[in-house]
Amino acid sequence: MELIKYKEDDLTLDINEGVNDSGIFKAVILAGGPGSGKSYVAKKLGLSTMGLSVVNSDKYFEMLLKRKGLSLKMPDSESDDREVARMAAKGLTDKRLTSLINARMGIIIDSTSGDQTKTKKIFQLLDKSGYDVKVIFIQTNLDVAQQRNSERPRSVPSKVVEVSWKAAQKVKKVLETLAKRDYHEIENNGDGVDIKIAGKLTVWSKQLNPAALEWIASIKRGMDSSVKEDINNNMIKRFKEYTTWL
């Protein structure tokens, strides 16, 4: 397998962390199965206006597929090269999440992952790092998910959609248990979405919790130099280290 060739410009993140940034110490886990329309609901809720940076391995995966000239229809003949791209996308996504948390920046984790253990670890990491975490689960019926998958440029076999959809239902229960009153579920089956929580989310994103207030105070006292880290350079360095053994 030929290792996919990347440009550093593709890995550079537009991040400027600081005590005055909006959304610090806030995280939204945007979850749902394939074809649930997470990006659509996020736009309706106005999440992009809250100063939160998106973490989404699918975006990197698609970019890497296109860079390699691989088909978005995911044919079996390209499975080996596609797995290299998938591994690289996951590695880069993990590094991005770590860097954002280290900088205390606001985060949207856009995920279709059916991995219950990984989902729980991410939630616990955010909580341990002092973040206020909201979970928004986008619920769709399986037939709707199948239809949307067939209409997407990057589609997957219907059996994969079914397996992923069922896994997402199991993860939903885990997230509901972890988030408790901060868990919200929105149905998106094509009949419009209920965005009544949008206003509350906006207010929530601007409220600083005790961890944020303590961090800001320590920055102003000059006690934490780590927030001055150049995340872009760090991301590229870590990614190069990751790809050396692929």
C-alpha cells in the first residue's frame, strides 16, 4: 500500500486560543447514526456561532480519499488504501481533540461512532478536564438513514448502515446515562426539527464555569504558559510522527 501523500496546509487548524475566546470549557457531543443529519441540525441550532471548533474524522477521511483519488462509493477493490486513509484520519482527529482540550477551547464532537467504550472515555476526559458537556443525539428511523445514505456522494453498503445505526442506538443509552439532564434528543426524519433548545444552548455557551474562571485567573497571573502552545505546529509534528509507522 502506498502511503497517502499529504500537504501540511491540509492539516493546519485555524485556532487562536485565549482567555477571551467564546465557548471555552464547553463541549457538545453531537451524536447519531449514519444519515441522521447532524450537520443540518447543528446549523439549525446555531452551534457555529458559539465559538466551538468541530472535531469530525469523516471530514478528514473524505479529504484523504479525494487526495489519493479513491472513490467515495467505497468499492472493495480499494479497501487496502482506504483503510490507510481511515487510520490516518482517526489519528489526526484524536490529536486535534487532544490539542483543543489542552487549549481549553470549545468543542463540537461530531460522531457516528458506535464504540461505546470510546464514547464513554471521551465524555469522561472532557468532564475530568473541567468541561461542561452537552449531548445532542439526532434520532432517525433506519429506513430514513438508508435513503439518505443512498443519496450521499460517499455512500456505504446498506448492511453497514444498518449495523452502524444499531450501534448508535446502544451508544445513545450510554450518553443518556452519562449526561443525565444535559442529554437532549432531536428527531430528524424529514418533517422538520424541534430547535427549542437553541436559545438555552446559546446562553449556556457564554456562561463560565468555576474551572474556566480559575483557569482565566491563572492565565492572568502568568501561571500557565502551556496555553501559548502553537497548536498548528504541534498538530503537524504529531501527525508526521503518526504516519511514520503506517
